[in-house]
Amino acid sequence: MSIEILGVRIDGTNIKDTVSFIEKSITAETQVQIATVNPEFLVEASRDLEFKKILNSCALNTCDGFGIKLIAKIFYGTELKRTTGVEITEKLLNSQYKIFLLGGASGVAEKVIQKFPQAKIMGLDSGGEMIAAAGCWRLENNEAILEKIRLSGAEILLLAFQHGKQEKWLAKNLPHLPNIKVAIGVGGTFDYLSGNIKRAPALIRKIGLEWLFRLISQPKRWRRISRAIVIFPMLVIKEKILK
């Protein structure tokens, strides 16, 4: 089941269906981009038409945010399953698929590998900084990194940068990575899986108070959190009123 919120398609796939979709994409030798969409994505897409277009062109947009799940139920009468980037990444790291890890702070991807020694990691690179160039986002050593990914033989690319930047980079560069069949922007997932940032307890996540846990543990994120818990519902209410 899919619905449209603020002009962006959200697919209500659970973790099992998402992994099955990834497996079929690899077997079918297709090349797909997946986005793990949270409320911040939708706020950003409401003012960035290019980002909105990229999200709607993704093969799959999972519901990665309790706020989207709640809004979907209240305003659209739809029960969406929540499937986060962390969940997807954990499943893939426990699979036999060949993976390349790109992004995250220096040393974080290495910690992920230590936590998941069974994972088939074919290569990794922090990527350095994302740089705006000629209307798109590039990595500092973009061509060298693309070549590194191509030579790795990886089938899945997990990209851990800021939302918007990672999706735009993938849309631009995925066609130049023929070995990559599935590419997913996973944001801060490496930080959580490496243990660099503590994730909210399962009960807190289940009742939708992960934002409060993050606000307490990472007060510098208050602007981002306000976009998710204040601006996002306001935009939805405005859209509903104007319809």
C-alpha cells in the first residue's frame, strides 16, 4: 500500500517485504534506488522540487519515522508499516550480499564492520565532504570513489550522508555504478550501528517518543527535531485545509 503525503509517495512496506524487494532487484539484475523517508525529508521536499522529484522516482520509499506513521493514520486513514534505515541495514549486514559502505564520520564504518564481522563488506570509504558543484552534489574525490566502488564488486551501496544530499548524489551517480543493483541512503545509520550514538530503547521508539530521547541526548539537534514534530504536521494540516 502506498500513499502520497506532501506530494511524496510513501510505500507502506514492512521490513520483510523491503528485504524481499531488495533480493528480487538483485536477482533480476535491475538497478534501483531506495529512500528511507522521515518527516524531515517531506519538509525538505516541500520546498525543494528537485528533491521531491528524486524521491518520487525512487523504486521504494519506506516509512522511516513515527511521525509519518501517525500522520498517515490520522489524516489519511492508512496504517503504514514503519521500516527504518537501521533495520534495513542490520538485515543486509546479516545477509550474504556484497555491500559497500560509503559515508559517515572517519572510522565509523570500520566500527560497523567490527560489530558485524559476518557481513560481506567489499569496501568502504568515508567519502569526505559533499560539495555543491554545477547544481549537484559531488564528493571531494568523486571519480576515484566511483572507481573504488566499481572495482569492489559490491551489489549493494549504503550511503550515509545528510538527507537530500545523499539522494541527489545517488540519482546522479548510480548510473555510473553498473555493479550496484540496490543503493540506499541510510543517513545516520552507521553512527547508531557502530555505537557512536545511542539509539532510543525499543519501547520509546514504539510509542513515538524517540524524538524526545534524541532531544535530551543530542540537544544540538533541536532545529531538526522541530522540523519533524512541529513543521511537518503543520504543513500537512495546511495542505488538508487548502484542498
